[in-house]
Amino acid sequence: MEPPETVKNAALLWATAITAGIVETVLAVSEIARDAGLDSGVWLNVGVRSAVYIGAFVLVAFFARGRRPARIGLALLLSVVGLAAMVVPSAMHLADGEPLIAAVGGDGEFAIAFFVVRLLHITAVLLATGLMFSPAATAYFRGPALATA
């Protein structure tokens, strides 16, 4: 069964979100390298993030092929945990009175770039989540036997 457009578009948005996460990492590491140099902690963080991004791309590939567990995994890991990890700290900074760009993008040389990429990242996650639970996507993941029952 060919995936509906909503599933294809959701997969593209998930890939966009993951790519935005990679760009955010590059910006953050560039800022750290410029300011303080790269120590083993930074490299460990890059390694962990790389594993997460690879795992996320694998989930997206399985999702695009109609694997139900991948849809659940994306929802739990990226839509809930990942989104919370991005939004909660920024919301706390805003509550402490920081300006929006500083709360989301920091205060370094790449703050504006990080802010723009982070907003793209959050938007892609929200749109992908909505599309992957649309009626057409739900029917696709239900499969032909259950979709007509």
C-alpha cells in the first residue's frame, strides 16, 4: 500500500526537524570552539547527539514504510521528550525575564541563527506530529484489513 501524502509530508518534516537539530549542534559547537575550545565533554555530547540523530533518521525511515512502532516511537521520543527538551528551558528563561531571542537562541554570536533554526525545528516537529496522526495517516497505519472493518 502506497503511503498517503500526509505520511510522506510528515516524514519530510521529521527529516527537516532532525536536520535542524544537527544545524543547532553545529552552531553550538562552533560557539563553544570559538569561545573556550573543544574538550572531551563537548565531543561526548556531539557523539551522543549523533547517535540520537541517526536513531531518529532510522525511525523516520521505518515510519515512512508504514511501521506502526516507528510512529509511536517518533511521537514519544521526538514529539514529547524532544519537544519538551527544547521548549521547557526556553520557557523557563522567558519566565525569568530574558528576551525571546536570548531565551531561545542564547546570547552568543550565533544567537539569531540559532533562534531561527530552533523555530524551524519546533515548527517541523509540531507539523509532523499533526500530519502523522491525521485521518489518512491513521488509516494507513491501521492497514487494509482494519481500515475497512
